Amino acid sequence: MPWWWWPVGFLTAGVAAAELGMGVSEELSWLPYAITGLVVVAGLLWLGRLRVAVRGSELLVDDARLPVRFVTDAIPLDVNGRRELLGVSADPMAFVVVRPWVAGAVQIVLDDPDDPTPYWVVSSRRPQRLASALLAAAGRE
């Protein structure tokens, strides 16, 4: 996630804690700050938790798994390519996992006769590296 979410989150937590702390005794005045601070840390860590990896013969995207034997191509996308692919030319059957704060992505073209999904679009900070790893695991490089 963007670095600036952390200061904004803590500023918001501070304001909320100040409001909540108005009715708290002096001995416990630190408690609203501790609680809202922990909530912000947990929330921001949860938002940035998505992991994308090629392990063995599978692509793992959070809890989704794709056997690489169905991958026919992996195309790295820059921000403009991602915008075009997810815009007017988007296929409604595509599997999409994108994070708006990540500029790059990979289009993973599939050939699975039992699955109507034509491709996956996955955000990646290193789209070239992910595409190369996918093609190598699929034996297409």
C-alpha cells in the first residue's frame, strides 16, 4: 500500500482517540490511543496482506490457486495496459485481483476446456518477474 496511508491512518486514529478520550479518567487517558493505534496497524497490515507467488506447479494469489499447466501466456502490463484491459475491452468472465495502488499487473491467458475463465489479471509490483516465473513454471519460456 502507499506509504502515506500510515501517517493518515495514525492521524485519523489520534483524532478518534482524542474524541473517545474526552470522557475517560486521567489514569486511562492513554487507552483510546492504544486501542485506535492497534486498530490502524491491524487494518493497514490486513489491506497489504495479499501475496502473489509461483510455487511448484501453481500460481497462488491470496487463497486462489491456478495450476500452471493451464497457462498459455503471461503478459506484463504497465498502468496503461492494465487500464485498457480492465476498461472497455474487459471480459466479464475474467478473474481479476488488482490493487489500485499497484501500477503493474500481469495478464495470464488460460486454456482450460473445463473453465470458462479466459484470463486472470493480477496486480504485481514486478510484472516482468511474475510473467517470467509463470512461463518458466509452465514450461513455455
